[in-house]
Amino acid sequence: MGLIKIFTKAKCLRCPAVKEIGKELKKEGVPVLNYDLDTIDGLAEASFYSILSTPSLVIEDEEEKEVISWRGVVPTLQEVKQHLLPLTPVPLPCLEDCVLIRGWSKLAAPSPRLAPCDIVF
């Protein structure tokens, strides 16, 4: 799953809305980090992402690469979730019955509950 970084300032009028999105996502188990640009640590992190306005929200993948960001605007919760879905690992039910052989998965043993697996890795 991806990581969300939220950048805010105390006197920002739109920042509470982005903080609320962060709270909702945390309730759903999404890792969310909040950075206050009124602090040295917040400014340092913001400079890494070239954040010049608040509120800003950045979604990273597992390799800490930026997937998408909103800078100076408040996205909807649904917009943020839409970009998180591709980062959520999808369990493959046949993996316990499959063996990876040279990039192809083959059924290791017949399984009464699963059909042969045709997933290419």
C-alpha cells in the first residue's frame, strides 16, 4: 500500500479539510504522515518534494516514488482513494497451489477448489 504525506500550516484556511481526509484514511489503515510547515522538519520534508503551497497532499508507492500530488488544493476523499487502489496489493488465491517456473506459474498439484492457474508473472 502507498503512503500519504500531508503538508499544512497553522494559518492555512483549507488545511483542516486535508487533515480530515488524512484522519479518515488512517481509520481505514492507510499510513498517513502529517508535516507542519511551521516547523523545521516540516519545511525540510516539503523542500524535498518542492512543496510551495498549502495544503498539499502527496501519495507515494512502496519505493517512496511520488505517484500523484495535490498542491494548494483540497482533493476529495474519493479522488485520493482512487489513486490508492492501484497501490493496494491484490491477493492471488492460486499462489498457494502454484509453483513459479521461469516466469510462468503452473499448478503444483490438482486442487479440488481451484482451476489450473494461468497467471503470468
